[in-house]
Amino acid sequence: MDDLYLAYRKDKNDQLSLLSALKEYWTYFANAFDEPTKVYRKLKKCKKFDDYENAVHTVFDEHDLV
């Protein structure tokens, strides 16, 4: 998943609009976790790439896939 994210980020030249697109993917991905609402909320709040990356790692560390 990290490779896909980095390739997408490189392709979009690090434009912050990419975060909006990634958040849309997470509306679907969040349902794969035990608490989808909490997962999506963490990602929805991100405004910078560093925040997004930290939130993704937190989601995978703190939530179980179902």
C-alpha cells in the first residue's frame, strides 16, 4: 500500500488535492476495519501529507481488519 501511495503522490507532483482523492478511497477502505467510523474520522482530519501518513500507520497499528 505504501508503494501505491508514493507512486500516486509522485504522479500528482505532491499536490494537496491528492489528499482529497485518498480520503475518498478511505470511505471504502475503512469498512475493512473493525471500527470503520473511527478509522475514517482519523483520515478525514488530515490536511498535510505527514498527517495522512501518520494516520494511516495509526489505523493499521490500532485497528483490526475484519
